[in-house]
Amino acid sequence: MKITKFLNINIEPAPPELELEIEMQCREIMKADDLVDIKRYCTHLVRKKFDQDIFMASILNRLIDSLSSSGLKFFTSSFGILSIS
């Protein structure tokens, strides 16, 4: 299932150029023979994903704080993530 909306924000599909770049990088990884470098690369990706997750959580918390302090009502009943009154 592909997510097309998050927090009432439409998620645009990636442009073809970006999809091609990702596909080319994946193919480079798949044809590599050096398992040590592949493991090093994968652990680097896991750490970077963690950093991005923390960053996104911080942004969402800031958004929630901003909406709640301004007295705005934010309803997300369609996907049930949060509801601020």
C-alpha cells in the first residue's frame, strides 16, 4: 500500500529522474562483490535513517506544540494519527 497523504499533506510521486537515480544506485549495490563494504554501507544507512526518524519526530512534535498553543483544531480522523482540540 502506497501512502499518498500524511497529516492532510499530499505526498507527490517522485520524479522519474530521481527514481532512475535510486534504481542505478540499487543496481550498483547488488553487483558489488565486497561484502565488508556492503555491510559498512548498510550500517551507515541504518544510522542515517535513525537520524532522519529523530528529526521527523522533532518536527512533528513542534507542529503539534504549535497547533495546540495557537488554539487551532486539527482533526485527522481519516488516518487517526492525532487530534488536538
